[in-house]
Amino acid sequence: MTTQAQLHCLCLLTLYLTTGYGQEGKFSGPLKPMEFSIFEGQEPSQPIFQFKANPPAVTFKLTGETDGIFQIQSDGLLYHNKSLDRETRAVHRLQVSALDAQGNTVEGPVPVTIEVKDINDNRPVFLQQHYEGSVRQNSRPGKPFIYVNATDLDDPATLNGQLIYQIIMQLPKVNNVMYFQINNQTGGISLTPQGSQELDPLKNPSYKLLVSVEDMGGLSEHSFTDSVHVDITVKENIWKPPEPVEIEENSTEPYPIKITQVQWNDPGALYSLVDKENSPRFPFSIDQKGDIYVTQPLDREEKDAYVFYAVARDEQGKSLSIPLKIQVKVKDINDNPPTCPSPVTVLEVQENEQIGSSIGTLTAHDMDEQDTINSVLEYRIVDQTPKVPQDGLFLVQEFSGILQLVVQSLRKWDTPQYNLTIEVSDRDFKTLCFVQINVIDINDQIPIFEKSDYGNLTFPEDTAVGSVILTIQATDADEPHTGSSKILYRITQGDSEGRLEIETDPQTNTGYVKLKKPLDFETVAIHNIVVQAENPEPLVPGVQYNASSSTTFRLTVTDVNEAPQFFQQVSEAKVSEAVAKGTKVGNMTAKDPEGLDVSYSLRGDKRGWLRIDPATGEIFSVALLDREAESLYRVQVVATEVGGSYLSSTAQFHLTLTDVNDNPPRLVKEYTGLFFCYPPKAPGSLIFEATDDDELTFRGRHFTFSLGSESLQKDWEVSKINGTHARLSTKHTGFEERVYNIPIRIGDGGRPPLERTVSLPVTFCKCVENRCFQPAARMPGIPPVGMAVGILLATFLVIGIILAVMFFRMKRDKGQHNAESAQASETKPLRN
């Protein structure tokens, strides 16, 4: 092989391996439009394609954007003689023509497009050699405040031109915490959350960052990089809450009035106010310069302070930082007069009060701010009515409003009431308030009973509770309807058990002695009662209650025959259901109030399980008990007094029966529909459930299951599923078409253990749609179908003969005989 031929094959091999040119695996072909892709930077003299000419064409011509790079040989071999550069030209559009020997175009020109594919042969370069920026402390994290940008001449649509930014170094790096971050796609530098909180221009006013950019998306070890320094100045945060503002109420200046200002760290923020108190009236606004205004007059008495928040947002409505708290205090002016606590303030003074005693306090109010000169009030008496026994009996303290006696003690017989007019004033206003002083009687008279002894009272012990048994009366000479004359009655002797109470009529002071608890002859038959009359107000010094304020009476209680009383109305006992007959199961006792003997009997013993000793009240079992029949057995115990009126009373006796294992297991239901389809194709199984009638324990039931006959073990198998369910399975398929009654032995494992053998009927039958199909069986005494048809025909024949005979006889007798004769004549031949 010649060197030129070897070179040609090598070129084609190189072309195939590196570019994949050609069509259908060929590197040559006829002249037609073609498209090729070639990586830039390849060695020159690389063949691209071999065009073949059809006679009379003998050579080829190349035109278009060859740039002196592309050439075609006379035999049609298209190649490039220089390395391609995508950044110079990404696409070369060429035309190839086929010429004859005279140079005339025989075919073409046809377009040939060469796409220059990119390789990573350009490093990224930052647009600036140095960047400078500034950021305010507490700026929002993640919001860029400066961008760094780099360019790469490689194809941006390929990995070669994809640039990734990152921060290589931060100086200083406090506590090894990064305060800055960069968007690796856009180059935007912003604060981290830690930087937003911790940047402080007083500690570190500036920072230096080393930022790098890398092409190939940072995914290749052969990528190019560039780096740049970024100097950042930290500025003081100006997004701070302003000082609290004080505004004078009811100002007459024109509104709106600017009261304070807020400002975001950067221009372009959108400001708004938020009233978290949701006040019905919010008299403030903010403009887009951050100036805050009050829009209308404020009234301190309506609201003395306002707290709201200023918010700064970006163009998308996202909050730039935390809201700022704005505090506004409304400054008071004296615009409210004093007010009286009520139209008339009523006070009381006893007629023996000493000079200088305090009678009471007049407390006026002022809506202006407390503890300021605007709310300081002064009091002065301007009039006293009546002026008896003289004027000036009272004094009011100038600033406290306390009223005092200043001349002498008052006497009610002089006048029962005084009216004072008091002037209350602040710095600019005056108000008149009115005080009524009532002179009240002192408690210097004791209650006196109209009788010192109300004699003897007799009541039976069954007198109803609430009954009035006596009316008593005492009088008091003090002023009526006051605490000095009101009388309270109190039993001081003879009623230690609190069976009596006394109610007082508030208008007449009459006392009504009533039964509070039942009387009891057997406990106390005679009560010697002492009653004391007292006032709710204390007596004045030197005056004491005496014998005139007390009275007595004797209450005699008569006996009433009462029924016996049980010590408890419901008695409960618990025994095992397996106790032997004659076992004591409980005891009920009662006592007769009159001391008579008591006889006991039972009522409601519907099962006849119990008897009671009539003398002692002991209760015994007289039959076998059964918890499954009745777990809680209730009867009534009757206690009857022996002798006297034979009164009786009843109480309840509840007997709880505890369970013993006395019921063998059984099937939970009657299983009549268990079947297997015949003939069986494979062994099968059926599930059944067992139960028993004993009490269910917390452990539940745990039955055992087995076949009742060992001879069945070659055909059947029983396996336990859980404590109550088991599975009956066949061991083969050789069963007849009939019913099998399988004995199953079920044990309960109780104490004592009980077991029962039950029969489980299982049918092998032909199935239709998975359901057992069983033809009706011939029952004894029923004829077969043929015989039944014969009998039916014979019946019809007999009926026909009877009808014919009846018709013949009726015609012969011409209707003279009645229906009874006709019937007799018809039946006569039948007997023959």
C-alpha cells in the first residue's frame, strides 16, 4: 500500500473516530447537500468527505466561506488545511460544484454546511479587575447588594461556557463564620443570616472577599478559573425605630402633621403602617419617603397612647426587614371639668360620733391625665342645709375630700338629715357636688320579749319537717328597719342536735319556731328551750343584753309507733355459684324504734334460691346457684315488728355470683351448611367456632380441639386456629357423595377441665356455581312419578262419572227433589 493511500485511510479512520462524519457508515458519496460537525482545534489536513463525480464531470470546485481553511481536491476529497476556531466563525457555508474537462459546471453547486463544535479553549475573565461595594448592617439575608460578572468566549450553550461563582476567602473571618454568600449562577453577593445579625461597622467596618469563577460548571478537573478581589464597606443600619413621639391632644394645627420618619438602608423601598391593635380609628399615615403623619386631632381621654409598626417592602411586596415599632403618646391638656361620683353622695353618721370623726369621703373624678396638674382637685363646702343646731358642723379636707365633724356630736332629734353643697375645682374648671348625710340612731336599746315563758308544747315525733310549732315576739325601741332594731333569734339551750330553727319576719320582727330535723321520742322526749333575741349591730358601750332579751318554752315529744329501721338499705354479698346448699351468704338486721322484736322474711325470691332466718336475719342458700342463669340476684328483705301494729319496712339484698367452670364447651351455632364439592379435586378445609356459657375471663377462651375418634385420623385432621376457632381438613380426595358426621372433641382447660364431643355434619355434594346442589330425595309413602300420574287420571275419571250420574238423575226427577235427595241418589251407586 502506498504512503498516500495509507495517509488517506488513516485520515478517514481519524474522521470516523473523532467526528462521526458521513452517511450510513460511508465517507464518500455522490454530490448532494451535506452537513458536517467538526470540533475546533483539530490538526490541519483532516479529510471531511469524498465526493464522487458522474461523467462527464472530471473535477470539483469549492466556493463560499472557505476562509482559506477548506479545500477540495480534483478527485472530490473535501478537507481543511488549518485548525478551526469556533470563536472566529461558528458555521461555514460552502458550495461544491462538479466540472467537466472544459471547466463547465456539470452538477451543482450544492450547499455544504460545516458546524464548528466548541471545545473549552477559553478561560473565563472577570469584567473588572477589582470590585467595591457597601452593605448596611442588618440588611435582609439573601438580597444581593453587589454583582461580580465574568465572560467566557466558549459556547454558552455547552458546558464549556457555563460559569460557577464562589467565595474563596473572607477577611476577617470572625469565629470562622461566613458573613457573605454568593449566588453561583448570577454572581450576586448577599449577607448570610449570621452576617445579617452580626455585622457591626464599629467592630469591623470593612471586609475583603476573594471570589473565583470556574467554567465547565465546576464539574471538570480540566476547567479554567479566574479570581478577583471584592472590597466591602459595612455601613450603619439606618432602619431603626425612631424615638417615642409625644403629641398634644386636640391640636388646632392643620393636618396632616409630620411627627417622625423612618428610612430603609437603600432607596426604592415601599413603606406602610400596620396597626396590630386593630383600632376602630387609626389616625396615622406614611408616605413613600418614610415620613409618618398624624391625620386628625387626638383625644387623650379616648386613647392615651398608640403603638403601631412601620414596614418596608421591596417591589414584589416582600418584607425587607423586621417592622419598626412606632410609639406615640398623647399629651394631656386640661380640657375636662371635674365630675361628681353620683348625683347625690349618701353618707351615714351615728348620733354619738365624736368631734373629728371621719364621716366619709367625696371622691370626684377628672378625665384628664392622672398625677398631673390638670387632674389635681380641690374641695370646699359652700352650703349646709339645715343650719341646726348651727352652721359649719362639717369640714371637708381640701385635697382628699374627707368629711369630718368639727363642732359637736349630732343628735337625731335635731334633724335626721343634712345636705351639703361642695365645690370641686381643678386649674380651670369648677363643679358642684351634693352630699346627703343621714344621722342614724345608735343601738342603745335591747330587744325585749313580750313573754318570758311560752309554756308547754306537745308534738308527736312524726310532725313534718318545716312545720311552725311556735310564734314568738320581741320588740326593740331603736329606730325601725335599721341594724339597731332588727332582731335575730338564737336558741342557746335545749336543742343540742339542731332540730329547731327560728326565722324572723323583717317587717315585724316576729319569730317563727320551725322543725329543721325530725323529732325523735326515743332520743329526747322533752326539750327545755331557751331563746335569745339580739341585734345584728353591736350595742353601744355600757349597754348589755339581760333576762328581758330571752324566753323559754318546753317541747314535749310524744311517741309514735314506727316501723323497724334497717341499718343499711342495700346490702351486697358475693359468693361462688358452686356453694353448697345451706351456706350462709349474707345478713340483714333492723331495729324497732319502740324496742319490739323483729321478724325477717324474703320477698322476690323468684328462683327459690334463698331463705332467711326469721329471728336473726341471716340469709342461706337452699338450692344450687347458677351464675349463667342470673349473675346478680336481687331480693327484698322485709322486717316486721312482732306485736304492736306489725309495721314493716324493706331493704335490698344483692347477691353477686362468681363463676366456676361448670359448662362444657359447645359449638357457637348449629352448623348445617358445611360442604365440599364432589368429586373433590384436592384436600380442603372448613372453619368452625366454639364457645361455652361460663364467664369470660380477661385471658379469653382457650379451647382445645381434636377428632372424637382415632379411626378418622386417616381421613380427617383438626387444627387449632386460635382460642375459639379451629379448622377441619380433609387428608385426601377419596370421599363418597354423602353426609359425614365428624365427632369433634372440645376441651376448655378450666378448673376443673371440661370437655364435650360434638358432631359436625359435612356434606360432599355436586356443586352448581360453587353452591351445593342436592336433588330432592324420595320420601317414604310417596309414589313414583308414573304411579302419581295414573292416580291423577283415575281421579279425574271418577269425578266425570259422578257428574254424569248427577246430570242424569236431575233430568229424570225434573228438579222435584232437593239437593239433599239428589246427593243421596248420587252416592248410592258409588257404594255398590
